Amino acid sequence: MKIGIPREVKILEGRIALIPDAAGHLVRQGHTVYIERDAGQLSGYTDEDYRQVGVEILPDAASLYQAAQMIVKVKEPQPQEFGYLREDHLLFSYLHLAAEPALTEALLKIGLTGVAFETVQVGRQLPLLAPMSDIAGRIAAQIGTQLLYQPQGGRGVLLGGLPAAERGNVVILGAGVAGGNAALMAAAMGANVTVFDRNRDKLAAMRELGANVTGLYSFETAIHEAVTQADLLIGAVLIPGAKAPHLVSAETVREMRDGSVIIDISVDQGGCIETTRPTNYENPTFIWEGVVHFGVTNMPGAVPRTASQALSAALVPYILRLTEPNWREQPDLRSGINVEAGKRVLKTLLDK
């Protein structure tokens, strides 16, 4: 198959879907791999790195999309890319269509087959979302500590505290991969961490992170009480293929202290905090009712080399399977199909 890797055009998105080692592996399996010129540059990979493993460098996006049958990219197509996509393309990328009705309609009009990383499901696991959730959770805690600095508009709280100074309070909604990694980092910093989830096993795993971590069931009143006392609130709720539910209302956010920080990892799926809206790394934050909000929709893009390596390792086996004639008969790949031949296939996309 002819596989194309375009340069990402989302604002300050430095990731590349396949690093040279991964692309070279596909070449050795008999496939033709194209990459757009300088597509790997922000991840630290040069065109020569790709050329040495047998990848063909194409000069621009138009020629890349024209040559390829399968398009493998990181982020969902941006409006300036719609014109390159064709009905016969197999698009394999993050899509997050539940929060992107305009993109959904564009892909339906084109009539291509779109397989979304975030809905490829094995049992209850999301193997192509997990690597980026690992990263998003970790950097959510790291970014949150910086946004709490007074010059950044924060309360001026050091999360871990120190002798004679109180610890900061971190509240995390969701104990999945992203939330669990956020809790791991926040706990290691010494903060008081409260994690909400409905799964007892996940809550037990959170307690094992340390004596400063509490796992609680997601009762509305308990969430409200904890959030109003939080220095840092991290949203990490996911329903595969559907919009995230709002677990924190605007009224609750109004009760948070000035300079508190909200980071909503769920923003790709609409956000689990009512006051969240999408931002980017050029303008990552906004202040609403005195509370700092961070809603960057491509959080792992801040560490593109690490993220590209982790994502490539997860993608290659699935790309190889997508080149097989019977790939639609494989349950995990079938679960990844969001749009096909002008129809919505994943029913939860806009139905919730």
C-alpha cells in the first residue's frame, strides 16, 4: 500500500505520526511510504533520516495526499487540508469527531473511510489513545504547577508545600490512564491529591500511589466540595467516541478561589468542566471568574519527540493490519471506523 505521512498543520503541533524507524519497518514489509518535506523536523527527525530507511520525500501536502492511499497523521484534518482528501483515502488519525461537527460533516461529504486512533478498542482498553494519555496526564500536573505561579496568574502555591507551609490541593476527575498519570505526578510532588472515579479498582490503585492520595466515588456533592477547595483541578474523563459529560458546573467554578487553575484534558471531547473551551499553545490559557483555564487540545504536542516515539510504537502493528484486505472483519479495527462512504459508523459520535 502507498502510505502518506503529512506535516502536521495544527498550531504548534510538532508530532509526526511515524518516526524513521517505524516508517522504515513499513518499507521493509513491502509498502511504499511517502513523507512531506520537513514533516519530522519539530520532532527532531530530518528528511535524510527518512530517506536513509527508504521513505520518499515529497515537496508539499498536495503531492503527498495525491500519491497516498492511506493517510497516517496525528491530529484531525484542519480546514486547509480538506481539499486534499479524497473519497478513496483511508484516513488513520486522531479525529475526536464528537466535539467537531464541522469536521464530521466535511469527512462525510468527502466520503472517505476514517479510522480514529481514539476509538480503536481492545476489550475495555484504548491502545492507540493510551500513549498520549500517559503524556497528557503527566504534563497536566507539570503545567499546572507553573500556572499556579503568581506571575502566571496563579495563587502563588507550591503544590508540595514545605516545612511551615501547607501543601497544595489537586483534584482529578477520572482515574483512567490520563488521570492516573496526573495523580502519579502530583503525588510525587507532595500535593494533597483527590481522585474521583466510579470504578473501585481504579480508586484502590490511586490509593496505592501514596498516603497523600485519596480515591473517592464521583458523587456530585463530593466533587463540588473538593473542587471549591482545589488549587489545581484536572479533568480527565473519557467516554470513547462521545462528548465528555460536564462533571463541574460553571456555578462550582465561580466558587473556586481566584488564581486556582483548571486543566481539562478532556477538551478534545468537549471537556468535562462546563467553563472549558479549546485553546492552543500560542494562547494556552484564559481567565474566567478569576480562575485560570488551560484547554490546549493537543497537549502532548509540547513534547513531540517523546510523543512521536511512543505513538509510532503503538501505530505500526495497526497500520500493517489496515493494509490487509480483510481488516474490516477485525473487531478492534472495526471499532475504530468513525465515517465510511458518507455515513457515520460510530453511532455515539453526535448522538450524545
